[in-house]
Amino acid sequence: MSRLVLGTMNFGPETSEPDSHAIMDRAHEHGINFFDTANVYGTLMADPPTGHLGLTEEIIGRWFATGDRRREKTVLATKVYIPMGKWPNESRLSALNIRRACDESLRRLGTDYIDLYQMHHVDRQSPWEEIWEAFELLRQQGKVLYFGSSNFAGWHIAQAQEAARSRHFLGLVSEQSIYNLLTRWIELEVLPAARHYGLGVIPWSPLQSGLLGGVLRKQRDGATARSTSKRMAAALDQHRETLEGYEKLCADLGEDPAHVGLAWLLAQDGVTGPIIGPRTVNQLDGAQRALEITLDDDTLTALDRLFPAPAPNGSKPAPEAYAW
């Protein structure tokens, strides 16, 4: 699969359908064949709301329908868990919701199978026996090839894999977690668990909602920040000194901060590929530079000084991070 993953969350609410189709076409031209979406994508909470739940999958499905073996060339990942309605079995991971949600995603996507079906969040109410039985049936029916998790803790991954092992089932093949220079907590237990069980790791929010994308430089240049929310402003104030050092390091390298942030993730052991969420073709084109950057040991050490690993004893997994 491609080292960069095309995230599609902007398709519909922020990026028009024609522009979304153009981005997907260009992704294939760049050799990006791994597309990530979710059944719940497609609406932007505004007043009034923009789009509707499921719109993103519908846009992808209509793109597949334009031909040229687009579906066959794509490794397609979608998700289930977040509510698609207000009734009890329109969310989470009950056997009924898994079955219904999968069928609805297949209909919207205009395909008869999903390459990677991901749990958008751990379900602390549904027993693993029920979840795996429902997923096993989807695989037997040919509707899903592989299964993944998202936003799981390390012990959730172990729990899921051991439950699958007891059923002689493959279990998870991937974990999708937030991971970037500013948010490195998965290095404690999630990454070690994923490596142990042979799961690929797919980082989301690789630039921490734009904080690692040169936000200070953009402000100086008068460019509009991606988000002007109070939450983002507070995060920017909290990390301003670190980000100033980061952007200076990137300038010394002669590289865009966004590309360096992606290149750092690509250099981490166990990472399959970060999810990029371009809103334009130009943003997609620019992200390709990250694949050409090789960060030397001195640069990696400098980045670790700016963005320390979560382990107080250095870059060690749990329990060595907090116990002898």
C-alpha cells in the first residue's frame, strides 16, 4: 500500500464533489491507493449544518462508478461505531448495527466489498464474542476482507486479539490513532502492542489540526489559520515557544513544517502511513514532498528535544517507561 493515506473527511462538507473527485484522481496519479473514510463523514456542524451523514461515502461511490477500474485500484477503508441515527441499534458495535452499517456503507460506496472495516472506537458494552461473530459473518459473506481498530488503548488491542485468537480468527490488522510530534502518548503502549501483534499503525491528525503545518509563519504572512476556535487559539498559545523552535528548525532544513511532520511519522517504527486530508489538489501535490525527505539522526534528535517522548526515562515503552 502507499505510504501516505488519503483521508476523505473533508469531502462534501468542505470540498465539493467535483473537487473531491479531482483529488482522488490525482491521488491515483501519485500512486496513493489507500483511501480512508467513515460512514459518519459528510456533515459539518454549522448553523445550518452542511451536508449529511454518509455523504462522503456517497461521493466516493459516485467516483468509483465513473469507471477506469477505480475501485479495483483502491484499498478502501471505512468505519463503524459513531451514531448514524437516534435509535439504539444505529450506533456502537452491536451485531445488528455492525450488519446494518456494513450493508449501508456498501450501498453508499457502490461496491460489494470493503478492504478494511474499522471500529471507530472501542465499545465497552458489547462483548468481544458478539463483535467477532458479527465480523466473521461479514468476512464469510465476502463483504469485508480485513478488520481494524481506531482509538484503542494498548490493552484493548490485546483484548481484541486474544478474543479473536480463541475463535481461531485473524482479528485486527491495523490500529488508527492520533499520532504526531505534539501527541506521542501512543508510544507508551499502543505502538508496542501493535508491533507485538503485527498491526499496522495509521496515524490520524498527523499535523495536530494544523499546529505543525507552519501556523506561526502563516500568521506572520497574513494567511488565514485553518481554525480560529478558542480551543485552537489556546493550543497555539500553549505550544508557541515549541512551535517557534520547530518552524526555525524546518526553515534551517529548507523544508515546509507540514512535510517535516509527515516525514517524522514515516520514520517511526511500526507506522504504515499517516492520513493526509487535503481539501485541494494543490495540498495533495504538496504533501508528496514528505516522501522525499530523509531526516538524519541529528534532526531526529533535535525534534525529540523539542517534542519529548512521553516516557520520563526516555523513549521506552510501558512498563519500562514508569517502572524498572
